[in-house]
Amino acid sequence: MKTALITGITGQDGSYLAESLLRDGYRVFGLQRRSSTITTERVEHLLEGGVTLISGDLIDENSLIRALEKTEPDEVYNLGAQSFVPTSWDQPILTGEITALGVTRMLEAIRIVNPKVRFYQASSSEMFGKVQESPQTERTPFYPRSPYGVAKVYGHWITINYRESYGIFTVSGILFNHESPRRGLEFVTRKVSFGVARIRAGFQKELRMGNLDAKRDWGFAGDYVRAMQLMLRQAEPDDYVVATGETHSVRELCEVAFARVGLDYRDHVVQDERYFRPAEVHVLTGDASKARRKLGWRPETDFKGLVHMMVDADMELVAAMIRSGAMTK
Ligand code: NAP
Ligand code: GDD
């Protein structure tokens, strides 16, 4: 039986990855940082079924060393990050500490405790930022546009550096935006799907949005965690772009999401400059042909299917909140 340690297990991807690893027969440990509120909502259903949480923080080197000594993993998936782009302008130093230096802390812990551990780094299409070519591949130069993007570029290169310096099996997955009903409420897809459900149920009339012309290559998180696992199972470590290759605007996202419940987004969506970013990533489109060729990976959920899945889930969630009294007019 193989053992995996996941940082960021309480996040969107951590929960899908843990489920997938359990299905593959892994013993799964997840690093959980201390918080005064409950953060295990997304993995609650797995705590009885094989996932063990262990306390630690990417800011605290000793906690990572202890986590590795205690869990003795074969594979480490480093998904922990300050991952919300706008927050990275408000807290650039914290973002650097967690999202950039946190990677080095984990790599150092691996080097000290067991350099045979295989390491996955959650890199991001945000690294391409002001894109230098389209579509973006593993060879496209980076031009990050946010402190978050800059921190991820550092994480990407330090991952490659530990591979080349110490021969550790490290891989960097350059994943384009991926979403699900478990997405945080502040990210655009979930903000829209939850907003649509609240509007449909009569709890609000308006949805205030930022740049409706921004375009993203959106996929389903459940598909993308499979690519992470496949990368660590190759004979040689390498880096891969993971994307659908299809790009849609935030405006199209609103159109499809509102139409799902019989509404016209133009009656409800208001563009509000308060949500504009100091520097925008206008358009991202990934070319995942290397992942298709070498990993045999391909996405199974398309854009429309993804948006419908998220709206349907939020319609059910809002209905359940009304029934339980958690949401009242
Ligand atoms: P997410 O839902 O925001 O989850 C982030 C996770 O990181 C949470 O479990 C969070 O814990 C944890 N974390 C934050 N600070 C930490 C710290 N100091 N020490 C340990 N853990 C910490 O993000 P996601 O969407 O699942 O994304 C997973 C990873 O992939 C992130 O690194 C993200 O930057 C990257 N990525 C995401 C996408 C995407 O479209 N989703 C695309 C490319 C790359 P709490 O629950 O305690 O906050
Ligand atoms: N969040 C948000 N809220 N975004 C909005 C809004 C809004 O009201 N209105 C328009 N947008 C636009 C943003 O300006 C951006 O261009 C796009 O929608 C997507 O925003 P997010 O969903 O917040 O995601 P992101 O692309 O900035 O970052 C996500 O994807 C990265 C991969 O490219 C995050 O998951 C990152 O952690 C990840 O690395």
C-alpha cells in the first residue's frame, strides 16, 4: 500500500485528490493548518474512510519535517497555497511566504527526511499572465501579472532546481483554471453559480462582477487531479500543462449559468470597477498535447457541462439552506 501526504487537503483540489488516491488504494494523510473555525467541510466524508489529518503549516519548516517523519509518504502533493489572486495584492508578503517559500520548505524537508519521496508542485497558468504566445505550452515564457503569479513562478523553478540539484523526483503541473461545486465562493465560477441560485430563489436581484471580458480555459477539478497522479507515476520526472484547450469569457460564463435556470444574465449582472484587478490576465488558453501524449490524460467535462454541474449543485445547496433555516428572507 502506497502512502501520500497532501498539503492543502482542505481545499477544492485536495478533497478530489484524496478521494481519487483512496480509490487507488493509497493511505492518505493531509496537512491541516491551525484555524479557529472548521475547515474540513470538503473532506469530512473521508475522515472515517481512510484520510488522516496531521497538523502543520507551510510557513513552519519543523512542522513539515515532523509530518514527513510521522507519515513516511511515498508521494507528496503540494497543493497548499494562498491561492486567491486579488488577496495577493493585499498580502503580497504572506503570499510569497506560503505560495513561494512554502515550496522550498517542503522540498528541504524532503531532502532532509527522505529524498526518495516523489513530489508534485501545484503550478499555475497564472504564471503565463500577459501571454507571450497562444496557446500556452510547457515552453511558453512566463510573464506573471500578480504577486500570486510571481510566487508560483518561484515555486515552479525551485521544484525544477531540486530535481536538477539533488536528483529528487519532482514534477510541476501547470494547471489551467479548474472548478467544481467545491470551488471557494470568491472565485468567479462559484460566485456566478451561487449568485444564480440565490437570484433564482429570490434572495438577491443583482450580481456585481468585475471584468466580464476576461477569458479563461476552464476545466473540471475532478478531471485535473488525475493528471497530478499520472505525473508522479512516470518513469522520469517532467513538467506538464493541463488544460482543455477551450477558452470562454466571464460574460459567456454568466450567459450559460443564468440560462440554466431560465434567466437572462443581462437583467442581473452589473459590472463594478471595485472588482477590477490592478493588473489583469486577459486571456489564457492551454495546449495540453504533451499531457495527452505522455500521460494519456484528457478532460472529460466540457465548459457547458461544468457550468451546469455547478449551477445545479448550488440550486440544491440553496434549497437545502432554505429548508434548514440557514437562509431566510
Ligand atoms: P484552495 O481551494 O484555495 O485550497 C488551498 C489550500 O491551501 C487550503 O487547503 C488551505 O488551507 C491551504 N493552505 C493555505 N495556506 C496554507 C499554509 N500556510 N499551510 C498549509 N496549507 C495552507 O485551492 P485549490 O483550488 O484547491 O488549488 C490547489 C492548488 O493548486 C493551489 O496551490 C493553487 O494555487 C493551485 N492551482 C489551482 C488552480 C485552480 O484553478 N483551482 C489552478 C492552478 C493552480 P485552509 O483550508 O486552512 O485555508
Ligand atoms: N474572482 C472574481 N470575481 N473574478 C472575476 C470577477 C469577480 O467578480 N469578475 C470578473 N472576474 C475575472 C477575473 O478578473 C479573472 O480574470 C477571471 O475572472 C478569473 O478569476 P478567478 O476565478 O478569481 O481565478 P484566477 O484566474 O484569478 O485564478 C485562479 O486560477 C489560477 C489558474 O490560472 C485561481 O484558482 C488560482 O489559484 C489559479 O492559479
